[in-house]
Amino acid sequence: RIITHRVQFQTTIQAAMNDRRVESLGPQLQAFIREKQALCQPENIHICDGSQEENEYMVNQMIESKMMKRLPLYEDCFIVRTDPADVARVESKTFICTDRREDTIPTPALGVEGKLGKWESPETMREKLFDESFERFPGCMKGRTMYVIPFCMGPLGSPLSKIGVQLTDSLYVVSSMRIMTRMGAEVMNRLDDNNFVRCLHSVGQPLPAPDTGYVWPCNPEKTVITHFPATREIVSFGSGYGGNSLLGKKCLALRLGSVMARDEGWFAEHMLIMGITNPAGEKRYIAAAFPSACGKTNLAMLNPTLPGWKAECVGDDIAWMKFDENGVLRAINPEFGFFGVAPGTNMSSNPNAMKTVTKNTVFTNVAERSDGGFFWEGLEKEIPPNVAITDWLGNENWSKDSGKPAAHPNSRFCAPIDQCPVMDPAWEDPAGVPISALIFGGRRPQGMPLVYEAFNWQHGVFVASSMRSEATAAAEHKGKVIMHDPFAMRPFFGYNFANYIKHWLSFEDKPNLQLPKIFHVNWFRKGSNGKFLWPGFGENTRVLDWIFRRCDGQEDIATPSPIGLLPKPDALNLEGLGKIEMEELMSVPKEYWLDEVQAIRKYFNDQLSTDVPSQITQELDNLEERVKQS
Ligand code: SAT
Ligand code: MN
């Protein structure tokens, strides 16, 4: 907020030039910009070219206004602290706006609250966003600059990629979008004026802003994140936080993405993508779905502990996948950076992430050390002695004894993808990488074995639909409840989940497709002593090894159980591991699973009511029967 005269003056000149440049843009884009300019009444317009100079200029502005701070221990790393009321996605304020409610959300049973997204009619939502009386967009950029960000999700020129234009009044968003997406002049050159996703974002605080004690502008009371699939529009107000404000990510790549995928016959999924090479030099790619903050980034950057294995990263959060003309499922990562959870990341859990984030990285809500470095929970053993720590709220001399975390549990690093030392050679291949296996999983402290394989595609779709996981800090949920999170997509469905299941099921009937095998994994099972039964992290290679060999289909290494195919005893390579309670880790307790069947049935009946696809009911009945027989 403390903008020096010099910076303001420069901004004015640069933006005036940019304002003239608007006239050189295509008529549709021009109309979009002019309409929103008239609505938001910014002081200036700045068309982002994505250059290094531009970024330096913006970072300097943020530093001068005290919104951002350099972390001098590293090369071009910065720290940002949000308003404590603006630290995560807000699912309760995230809407999909379609004419008919049933296009967006399933109709729950009578008296039951729907938990599969929020709907509003486009007319009502537009009024709430754009009508003066609701005090959101009209005049919201007064005193601020409106930045125009042309961005591409996916490799430039890939037939699978999509281009969007985001208008925002947040410099943090511009800088972060530059890391997370391909952004700038090159995208603008390729933009089809008749086909781009329109994104509008404001932090919701015209200048001069009220003094909240934080330099992070936001407006939590008025926050809404809205999507208009019919017109391919995204409108977000009041929050500067990642998933709410970097509109290419969850809003475009998953919510609108899933709608486009349904219409065009592909998949937009909350999945990491990685390549694995066995000691014989054979390579396969897998895609894996886990809810936010369940270790996608760690698995995507895994350092194999089994000798001779290699793992390479294509993406850590989102996969766009389409069957090619040979029936092979091909995946691209639409993103260009990592927006990863910081706490828990360290040299033993994820050394590749640690190597990725020591330059050109923006940290949000982590703690800061007196030697100019970062700190978060999990780094205790990796920092020099006697450094003082300032917590994410700005309290100096933080100590563990305070009982409060130094970094916010959902604090993040935002780092350029090509800095990761284990990127796959094909990570930017416009054709995508061929997927052999799809993996689903969550945090399941009880009852759920380390790994099992679905009997077939339909059963796999059922397994993914009935996924559950312990709640994490990535959204506003409280406590450690086990939540249903189908496909790890519950916060990200762009249309009715019942239809989403049908979309997945429909591929079984299409001719000549090489349908990937489907697996379920659980790294988080705990023993009766409350301790994790599986070491996880690099040791997960042992599970990937089994999955890899199952894809080959040459060996006799699987055995049927009521819930799916389990590794035969001794089929998992445990060489060199300490004692693992394999029986406990792989068990399928009958009582637990009878309860699980009840919970899943109740969930489907409650949430989808009469819309439950018949194949799902059939799979559920079969599961129940098999568990009862066991
Ligand atoms: O905040 S984000 O939605 O970008 C990250 C996540 O929850 O997966
Ligand atoms: Mn995610």
C-alpha cells in the first residue's frame, strides 16, 4: 500500500502505453478488456509480456510496498504473508453457474445437504458479482492497475492445450501465473480471438484500502469464486490465495477443464503424472489422483530406493488425458510450475522439491529465518543452529514451545517446473505421454491395504468414485474426519458428479482403446500402536514396481480379495527394508469393510439419490456380497 511516487509514476507511463496497445488486440479480447475496465474502473491497464524485466519491475513494486520480501539466502526467492483470513481454497464460496441446477450438482436425497459442489444460476450470480448493490466488482480496481495476463495451459501449440486471458489487480497473481503457466507475449501471438477462456479476478479492495495490519489485500466477507461453463468464463472476487486467484489452475484446468473434457471426449483430472523405468530399461507412465496435501508432489518427484529404478516427473497436480488414434491414453501437464505444500517437505521426504525451490520461487505463509532462509515444519534438522524464526503471522522469535506452527499448514512454494532435477525428457511433449496405469488413493489410517488393483475398468471407476481421505489443510475443513473425495475431484467437479461417473464409464464401450489398469493405494495406514505401517516416500517404489509388473501381465503376482486384486505374499519386493507388518498392512478386515460398504452406499444414496449409475450400484452390491462371503 505504501507505493512510492517513483513507482507510481513509472506504472502510469507503462500502463498508458499498454492502454494504447489494447487497440491492437483482436476485437473479442478488446471488447472483454474494455467491458471489464468500465466495470472495475482501474487507474491503468498493463498487458503482461511475461519478460524477465517485467517480472523484476513487479517484484520490486511488491517489495517497495512491503507486500513481498526477498529471502537473501537464495537466488531470487521471495516470501509473502497473506491475511490470516485468506489462506486456502474456500469450497463454501465456490460456485458453478448453469441454467439448470442438475447440470452442476446431483440432486441429493430429501433433507440431505449436497456436498458435491455449489450451484447458482448465471443471472443471479452475475447480479451478485456485477450489480452495484452487492459491492463487488463495480469500481473494485479504483487506484489499482488492471493486469492483462495471456496464458496457456499445456505446451504451446499442443492440440490438448487451452489459452485463457486473466484480468487481475494483484501483482502476486501476475508473478505466480508467470511461474505456474506459460504466460506473455508468445501466448498473445497464438491467441485465437474467437476461442479463449475469459478470467476476471480482483482482490476486492480499491485503494486506499482499510488498514487491516496486513499488506495482503483481500475481502474475505465478499469472496466468491465462480465459473460459467456455457460461456467459458471464470470470475473470482475477494481472495488472493492460490487456488482462488490463479485462475488457470483449479478453476480452468479442473472445473472448466472437466466440462470441456466431457464435451470433447477426454479427461481433466487432479492427478500427478510420472515416468518409471525398471532396471531392464523399460519405461511406463502412470497418473495418480490424491486429494490436496496427500503427497502428490512427493510421489511425482520420488527418488527410488530400489536399485536400478528411475522415476521422472511430468506433473504434480493436474493431468489432461485423451486417447489418441491408436487407442493409447496420452497425458499432458497443463501447468508450468509447482504450487506445492511446504510443511513436511525436506531433504529426506522430497530432496528434488528442495532442490527445485532454492531459486526463482515465491513462498506464501512459510516462516522466515534470521539468516535470510525459509523455515517450515519438517525442516528442524536442516537449519543452522541459533537462527531466530519469524512465524507466518510475523511474530518474531517463534519457538516450538508456543504450541503453534511456524508455517501455516497450507503454506506453499511456487516454483518453475524446469528447475526440478528429475523432469522427464518428454514432460513438454505436445503429444503427451502414454499412460499405462491410473492410481487413486487417500489418507486412510485404517482398514485400507497398501495397494490393490481393480478387477476391470468398471470396477476401477467404482473404486475411484468411492474414494475417501482424511481432511487436510488445503481447504477450510476442520479436524481429521474421513471425507468422501471421489476421484480426488470433489472440490473440482465442473459438472454433475453422476454424469462425470457416466463419462468415465462410457470409455469401456468404445472400441480399440487400451484402457489403463486402475489401482488404489494407501501410504497412510496405521497399526494398532498408532504408528504408520509403511515407510512411504522413496520406498513407494516397491509398490510402483508391483504395479509396473502387473501392467506387463507376465508374472503370477496377484491374488483376488473381496475388494480387488492384492499382491501375492512375497510379490512385493521388501528387500533391505526393516520389519514391515505385512499382514496388518495388507489385511482387508471384514467388519471394517462391511461398515465401509454401508458408508459408501449411504454416500451415494444421500448425495446422488436416484441418479446413481446402475453400474455403480451393481459394483457396490458385488463388493458387499464378496465381503460377506469372506
Ligand atoms: O490452493 S490450490 O487449490 O491451488 C492447491 C490445492 O488445494 O491442491
Ligand atoms: Mn491440487
